[in-house]
Amino acid sequence: MAKRTKSALKANRQNVKRREHNRQMRSKLRSALKAIRVSLDAKDLESAKAALSQTVSIVDKMATKGIIHRNTAGRYKSRLASRMSKAGSSRASA
């Protein structure tokens, strides 16, 4: 628990609120990434493409706000784009 000064109590309240918000955002990101992976594994390119733009938006927003590091955001986007292109090219050749 925080010290009993007014500023420390307020800082603690803010930290609790911020931590909960960050946890929700990270959970949202993980769910979105999982949804894309599942649709790619099921060879459902249309739903994966639709989910990709939303997921990239979430990733960028989290990187801007400092919830995840910008290099991590870039890595997520790069890997998703790579998987999308592989799935698209394998489907075109099949």
C-alpha cells in the first residue's frame, strides 16, 4: 500500500486505474492476434484481411500510448503481414 500522504494515495489510485486499463488493452490485442491466426490456419483469408486492419490499428495505438514498445509493435505487424502474404501465395498456387 502507498504511504499515507495525499499525493501518494492519489498516485496509487491512478496506478490501479492505469494498470487495469493497460491489462484490458493487452488482452484485446492478444485476442485480436489469436483471431487472425485462427482464421489463417483455417484458410479463411477474407476474415483475416478484415481483422488485419483492426489489429494493426490496435497495435499502433498501444505503441503510441506506451503500452507496448514500438519495436514490438513493428514486429507484430511484420509477422502478421508475412503470414498473410504466405497464406495468399499458397492459396494462389493451389
